[in-house]
Amino acid sequence: MKLLTGKTAGVTGAGGGIGRAIALALADAGAKVMVTDIDEAAAQRVRDEILAQGGAAEAMHLDVTNQPEAEAVVRAIADAWGRLDIWCNNAGVSTMNRFVDLTEGDWDFNMDINAKGAFLCSQVVVRQMLRQPLDADGVRGRIINTASMAGKRGNAPFLAHYVASKFAVVGLTQAMAGEFGPDKILVNAVCPGYVRTGMQERELQWEAQLRGVSVEEVQRLYIEDTPLGRLETPEDVAKVVLFLASPLANFITGEAVDVNGGAWMD
């Protein structure tokens, strides 16, 4: 039997990058996965990947800042599969600029998706999980938030607004874990480092321009900042999410797990 046989899951921002890797990992472990993204076509492509590999999946559009859409997704999961065991708040964005040049729009964009989106979706998910009976492991549900190394390490150049949003995700994780621990809803986060994704490719361009150096030089700085000596992959993150989503993590809640190759240690 696979680790997540019989479980159901929803993943936000799953059309690419870390979210795609998470969706594929959960499905490979036996979970039925609702793949969601603001880019519905991308979500459908990931769903098709899962189906092609023999897994079970559906896909839906989800703008995480739109709570009625989140309600529709959670309702669809519960109607189709009976309950929602695992929810991954993974959708995230970034922009870069010097602090004095950041705009209110930059701040709102990052905070709305990264922090407010996690709050709005989690509120809907918790309401569903509270209605569910305990599973065989004595758990009602698990929520896993994608935070960031920047949610612990504030000295991230040109990312003050992003840092603030990810610190908020870590704080939200802890607050929810404390409040819903007695209800047997486990809430944790993962804190990736320099992950090779489309988002990072954009950040490399932005940071190179802001520093006045080449993209290759910025990438070299990222690798030098990582004791394990390479950029992180989405699959590195997904493996830790899989652990937190599984019965192996039945007594873990309120944690923000570092998965960054040693770039930040606490």
C-alpha cells in the first residue's frame, strides 16, 4: 500500500514549479489530487500528467484571493471524494526592488497572494475539516503552507515586501496549529531556499539588473550561499511536503521546516 492510499488532497499554484512537484508527489504516493491554479490550462496539464502515470486527479481554476472560488474547490473535493485530508497552500508570487522604490502595488500583490491567499483558503479548508471525523490515524486533516527561507531570514536583498509576506505565512502556520491542534488538524510549513523554477529565473534577471552584474554571477551567489553546493529543485521541496502530509508526521504541528540545503539554519 502506498503512503497516501485513500487520502485526498488539494494543491494551490500547482500548474508549475513547486506546486506541480507537490501534486505529482502526492498522487504518486496514492492520494487523489485536486490540481488548482489561476492558470487553469496549466492545472489541466498537470492533472493529465498524473492521469498518464496512473494516478487520480481533477483540475480547477483557483484565484486564492477569491474565497468563493476556494469554497467551490473545497466543496468539489468533498462532493467527489467524501473528505479533504491534505491541503497545500502553495500559490505564491514575488517581485523585486530596492525598499525605497517599492510601490504600494508591489506590497499588495505579494501580501495578497502569499499571505492573504493562504488565510482565505485555510479558513475554508478548516471549516471543511472540522466537519470531518477523525481518520484512522486520529487526524481530521493536514494543512501545509509553502513559506520560504525568506520567512525566517530577513536579509534577502530587494525582497522586503516578499519577506514580510512569508514571515506572515510562518506566523499564520503557528497560530493555526495552536488553535486547531485540539481538533486534530495539523498545520505546518516548508521553507525552501533557492529553488530552480520559473519564478527564480525571473528573480535572477531582476536581481542582476538591480546589482548591475550578470545573471550568472547572481546564480553563483545563490549556489555559494548554499552549503550543499547546488540550486534546489522543486522535487526537493515536494519530498518534505509528502512527509508532512503522511502518517509519518502525525505528531508534528506548528513547524516551519527548513529545506534549503543549509542556506539558512535555525
